[in-house]
Amino acid sequence: MKSSIKFILVLFVLVTLGEGLKAQGLKMPQPSTPQTVTQDFGLGKITLSYARPNVKGRKVFGDLVPFDKVWRTGANSATVIKFTDAVKIEGKDLAAGEYALFTIPGKTEWTIILNKGTKEWGSYTYSEANDVLRVKVKPTALKDKVETFTIQFSNVYDTTADLQLAWENTLVNVKLSTSVDEQVMASIAEAMKGEKKPYFQSAIYYYSNGKDLKTALAWMNEAEKQMTDAPWVKLWKAKVQLKMGDKAGAAKTAKEGLDIATKIKNEEYIRLNTQLIEETKK
């Protein structure tokens, strides 16, 4: 009961102070600066909003942020993360939606929590009943200190990425993944019904994702007809041929790409087609 009264009083003071500053038209820098990060992921986006406290010479984990207690994962309002598409977090399914990102820091293990309480101030009224997902991850010790609490996306690929939390000398890495193949294949099938067929992009997807290479080559041939003087089309066709085991065909196509790139003075594709020709000699 006392803790609830204390929380209400603190909240009242904060709100009153904020309204007073607004009324006076006073602008002041925030001690914990807010940041919003948006990351394209799969066919969707992830948007994360949080406040960034600084170490300021304090002992953070195990002191300022106690071990084994729910933390807002930042400062001020609860950290909020929004997924436009369904994802997996450490292998567990999470539906598209907006969630509060809470954590329970520990000496050797952290609990990552996705919760429905996106409108909360801090974690004072956090309710486990609103949890949508929980996973456990191991923290890593950092040699260099991170002064400002940072949440970032790293190692971002087509369908995988890492969500990283770093502060003081601690790094926490959370694995994200998503599946887009079914959507992409359906999109390709639908697009191929239209007048302007995306042969080039579709062939690259087939090449890069272990699909039928005969189809990829047929589409590259069609792409050549659409873009007769494009050294990048020659390069990718040569890649498909090489993956199919046709070294002679790949070398011939890459040489055509090299000649076109040389003619139009495109240094990037001079280099790339030259490198592919060398690959065919191995």
C-alpha cells in the first residue's frame, strides 16, 4: 500500500512539473534523451522507441538497475517495440503488433519480456499477466564501457537480425528471425501474370534462395532481352550458370558483361565481371 501511494505521489509531481514547464514555455534538455530506431526487416519494419540514460559514474547493473527485478529497459516511459510482421524471438513466435520491452537483468542470464503494457511509466505497474512472450539470453561482458544506454539492430540480413542492448560493460544479444519465402514466392507468381514481368529480380531470388536454377536461367535470358546493355544482368546470369556447373557458359557471359562495362566505363561491373571470370578458372 505504501509503495502504491509513493508511486502515485511521484507520478503526480512529475506530471505537475511537466505541466508547469509547458505553461511557462520553458525548454530544457532531457537527462535521458529519447530515441526512435526504425529497421527494415524481412518484408516489414521494426520500430523501437526508448529513453537513453547515462552511466554518470554510477554502478549500473546490480545497483542502479537491480538484478532479478523487472526493468523498463531504459528510462522514463516503458520502452516500446513495434513489429509490422510476425517474427520469431530466440525461436519463439511473436505476432505482429506493438509491445513494451521489459527485461529482468541477472548476473549470468537475462529475461527478455514482450508485454502488452505499452502505455506505462517505467515498470512500476508492470503485470506479468500482460506478458506475451518471455525468452532467456546470456549477457556478454564488454571491454570498453558504453556510457549511454543503447538499443540497436546488428547483423541484419534478409530474414535474421540481432537486437542488441548495451550499457556500462554489458551487452545482451537477442536473435530475431522472420519467414518471407512464402510471401515472396506468391508475389513472384502473381507478378509473372502481368505484362511487365520481373524476370531479373525473380531470377536473383531463385538463385539466392535455393530455388530451381533452370527457371532462374530462363528468366535471366528474358531479362537479357529487356536490358541488352546491362553488365549487371550478364553478371547475374553468369552467376546462375556457374552455380549450375556451366563454367564455360559463365565465363562467356561474364566476358560479355565485362565488354559492356568497359564500353560504358562502369568500374564496379568491370571489377565484378572480371572476378567472376577468375572464379570460372578454379
